[in-house]
Amino acid sequence: MQRKRERERERERERERERESLSYNIEVLQIMTPLLTSKIAGQYVAVDAGSLFASTLQVVLLPVLLGASMSHFFPSAVSKISPIAPTVAVITIAAICASAIAQNASAIVSSGFQVLVAVVALHAAGFLFGYMLSKLLGFEESTFRTISFEVGMQNSVLGVVLAGQHFGNPLTAVPCAISSVCHSVFGSILAGIWRMSSKLEVPRSGSMLMTESS
């Protein structure tokens, strides 16, 4: 019984860390996405930071606030739809990414290898450095894993939406669509490895859940 209670407390602490990480991610994302895009991509193409901020607000912050409000005011209704929500989110994401890839199939075939290498390198570095740097800072194992997921998993669907709305060339959405597939594969493999190698519960990243529901 004592061991069971300790496991429950550890899971609760893990969930609390996930909630805190999610709130930080949302706050930083809302500000840094339009800022960095305008500063970096703005050197090559016209970028309207104000419009990007408004779109990010609509795609990320407002749905999160709506979900939190529903959970607070209508908990019974939320408990009924929660079991099917992940499936609906996955199907929606697959449809959005498939659309972006299908519209640019010929371009992907001709230059897809370079894009794939870049996307794989991005996510591999995120998972690796998220784990290693948090380990160097002295956190515990469950925190290493959570941070690794937080850094390695990115809101690719947000990228697809922003690229489609604010950039004229449809090819700009392709790396984001490929990224969604790539980080999902990486994250699933890594979660499986950790689940088999440790008795600790594999952390469900807050950014993963938000990415797959945005």
C-alpha cells in the first residue's frame, strides 16, 4: 500500500509539472512565435508580426482557454467526450498534414530528401539536448524525459496553419507537415523504449497534447 501511494504521489507530481510546463509553453509561444518569425524569416520574405500574433492567439490560446473553461464549468460533459478527444485530434491533424503534403507532392518528391534530413535533425537534436541539458542541471529522471518531450515535440500543425495563412508559397507548409509525422514517430519510439527500460510512468508531454489538439 505504501508503495502504491508513493507511485500515486509521483504521478501527481508529474502531472503538476506537465501543467506548469504547458502554461509556460503557451505564454512563450504566444510572444516568441511572431517575434522570431518576423526577425528571422522577415529578412527574406514579408512578415506581418501583428497578424501572426492574432493567428497564434486564435489557434493556440483561445482553444486552451475554452477547454479549461469547459473543464471547470462543465466537468461531467468533458468527462464524457474526453475518451474520444485524442482520436478526433489525431484524425484532424492527419487530415491537415496530408492536405499540405498532397498539394505539394511533386515538389516533395524532387527536393523532399533535403527537407526530411533537416526536419529529422531538428527533432533529434531537440529530444537529445532536452534530455542531456536537464540531466546536467541535476533534475531527476522523470524530469529529463518530460523536458526531452517538451523540446523534441513541436506544434507542427500551428506551423501548417500559419504558413498557409501568411505566406503565399504553399511549399512553406510542407516542412511543418513532415515535422508532424517525424516527431510523432520519434516520440512514440522513445516512449516505448523508456516504458520498457524503466518502471517510471512515461511522461505525457503537455506540448504533445496541445500540438495534437490545436
